[in-house]
Amino acid sequence: MSYTTVSAPDFVPEMPHVSFMGMEFDPFDTDATVEALLDRADRGLAFDYLVTPNVDHIVRLEAEPDLRPLYEAAGMLVCDSRILEIFARFEGKTLPAAPGADVVASLIQRHIQPDEKIVIIGGDDAMLEALARDYAITNIAWHNPPMGLRHKPDAVREAAEFLVRENERFAFLCVGSPQQEMIAKAAKEIGRGRGMALCCGASLDFLSGKTARAPLWMRNARLEWLHRLLSEPGRMWKRYLIDGPRILKIWMRYR
């Protein structure tokens, strides 16, 4: 497989945040998000993390506001929802979608070298094998925390310590929300370490082929949610048919 390496810019200027639905977003599209991640990682800055809120995140925060500090502490926060992008547009705000799966794919396919060390929290052997087979990425520091992580503070701390100890440029946290944000915030609070951690959910599952992603036309039509619902109805029906529609009422209240 061939790789195209794109150098990080010398400096990525800060852009004003976009206040939307109680959150302060970085108004980056996918390319700008990747550039900002490369810039921060390559400058050797202290450890920080990226979160990518979507409709599911916003609905959860409405029910569990005590989770909000996980997002407020993040060094980067970009929109992972074409639905939120539309709502923001109705308010006259520019909030481009930067899907986490696209950000992760760009880093893996174009910027991370085969011999470069990366950290992965979560996932399974099949994911690691796919990264080695398809992208020649084999220098992986892998930590697989236990199930029920959200209610196991010692396991969160163990994962955070591993992340701080092992990370160089990029780490990928694949244990779902809010568990991955809990690990990232705990790692940042440790106060040492370097590089950027991406709270990226199922992004590596898509990239490795473990989970089929919606075809491009469905993504462009803002129907990726429908593809996931049809692909995994038993697991996704509540998220998309019960919880998801609540976003309209939440948006109207904020508006």
C-alpha cells in the first residue's frame, strides 16, 4: 500500500471559538482539524486531547450535565455531526462538520509512518491485525481496559497512566463516550506527557473494516445515522429513534 506524507504547517493560527448549544467549538473542518492536530503534536506541547461531540453527546449532556467538564477540559473540540452543522447554520453560525472517522483516517493513511509508535486504548486483536495488514502500522502500545470502565475509577486511572507513559504523538481512545473522555481528562490532570489523544469511538473499527461505514453518498446526504441504524438495529434503535430526536427540543431551548 502506498502512503502520501503531508508535512504539518509551521504554525496553525488560533481561530475564534463558536459558541453553540452550550459548548465552545473550534470551527475546523476535517483538513483543518488534522492540520491543528499535527501542529500541536509536532511542536511537542504538553499532553492534550480532542473531543468530537455529535447529537448523541449533546443529548447525553442534557441528561447528565456533570459530564460537561470532560468537554470543557479538552484542548480541541470539533463538531462531529452534519445535523448540528445545519442547526448552527440556522443561527447564522459557521460550524463545519469534522467527522472523527475522517480525521482518524487522514492521520492513519497520510501522516503516521509505518514505524511510528501510536497508542490505542480499547479495540481488539482484529483491529491491530488490520492496521498492520492494511497500513503496515505495527508499533502500537495497546491497553485494553475492562468493561464497565465508567464505574471503575481505578481502571480509568490505570488507562490514563498508560496513556501518559506511552504516548508520543498520537493516541486513539476507542472505548466509547464518556469513558474515553474520562481517560483523556484524567491523563491531562496527571500533568505530564505529550502528544494528542483523540477520543474517537468507533473510528478505528470503520478504518479496519470491522464495522462497515456508510457509503459516501449517504454521508454527503447526512444519512450516516440511517446506515448505522439499519446495520445494527438491535444496538442503535434507541440512540437514533428515541434519544436522537430529543436534539430538536434541546436546540430550540438553547436558541
